[in-house]
Amino acid sequence: DGGITQSPKYLFRKEGQNVTLSCEQNLNHDAMYWYRQDPGQGLRLIYYSQIVNDFQKGDIAEGYSVSREKKESFPLTVTSAQKNPTAFYLCASSTGFFSGRPNTGELFFGEGSRLTVL
Amino acid sequence: QQQVKQSPQSLIVQKGGISIINCAYENTAFDYFPWYQQFPGKGPALLIAIRPDVSEKKEGRFTISFNKSAKQFSLHIMDSQPGDSATYFCAAGTHFGNEKLTFGTGTRLTIIP
């Protein structure tokens, strides 16, 4: 089955530690995204990538880093510089701007990773 | 200017009633307006979407109404069912969704028997 796989589902971290959240997709999508979800604040964009080896900052990129070395993978690192890292993190993908294929604009989301900083 | 404002924050509707969630935007460059549905512990999934060349789109019990001059759009759920209980997010994007989406803050909908 095609889809987005995020891991781990739950993660606990001590203050001062970096953690990396995994996101893999087998939908052959060009574009991938990381969103952060907090109660009452909706989904806020952290980083996005329209194509391999390129990514752009979203609205709340400070304290986060990403890489896009493969089309299928878009890992997110939450660094110790992120002041309030406890949140639900969602990865998504879409056909993308450069694919040349018909694009409905639909985002396909993974089931999320819940990070708690102790 | 990139914000999308969503209301209400939470909504309780009786089974069989109509649920209405509203969103407003500022950026006139937005040309794609989707609604996403999220169940607890899951990622959001696309429910229905509209482009500004039409004022209404209906899919089953779900309807989007779009008012371009007022820069507002809304989701109507007819004959609301307990299975519709979820969090709903409106969103807006440019280039027909090919670029990043800006999401509203979400509405937690509860349908009571």
C-alpha cells in the first residue's frame, strides 16, 4: 500500500538533546512537508521540499533542520535550540510543482510523531 | 497576510443537524481552498476542496460555500452523524495547491445523539 510512514510514533527526549524524526513515502511524490500541530494553533509549516536536494523554510523553522537526499525520505531534526519542542509532528507529501503530472494539490499525511521533552 | 482565520474553535451539534464551520483569509493570491478532517491520533486527510471560479461545491453531505468578495469560505455538513466527530481544518494555498498550504487553527466537532 502506498503511503507516508513516520517513526517513531512516540518519542521522549531530555532537554539539550537533538532528535531526528523519520518520514518515508512510497507515493512517488516530489514535494514533502513537515508541520507542527499544537492545541489551538492548527498546523504550522516547519520546512518543505519541492524537489530532491532542495528545501525551504516554513513559518516556524527556527530550531529545526531537514535534509532531502532521496526522493522518498525527508527527515526532521529537532535541535536543542528549539525552545518548545513538545508537540505532534506531521509529515506530508504531494505530487508537487515540478512533477509535470496532474496535481490536485492534495496533501497526504502520515500518522504523526508525538515528541515529549522531559 | 498569510493567515487563515477559522471559527468556531469547538462545535457541538445534534445528530441529524447541520454543522457549519467558517474561515476567512486576507491574501487575494490564494486560489485553492481545501478542508481536511482529522481523527484523534491520526494525520489529517483531504475532505473536499474548492477553487475560486465556483461559489459552491458539494460532495455527498459535505458542501463548501465560497464568497470571493468577502474572502470567506465555509464547510457545511448536512445530516451530521456521530462518525463526523473529528477536528476540521480549513486551508488556503496558491498555484492551485502546488505550493505550501496555510492552515486555520481547527474546529473540534462533536456530534451528540
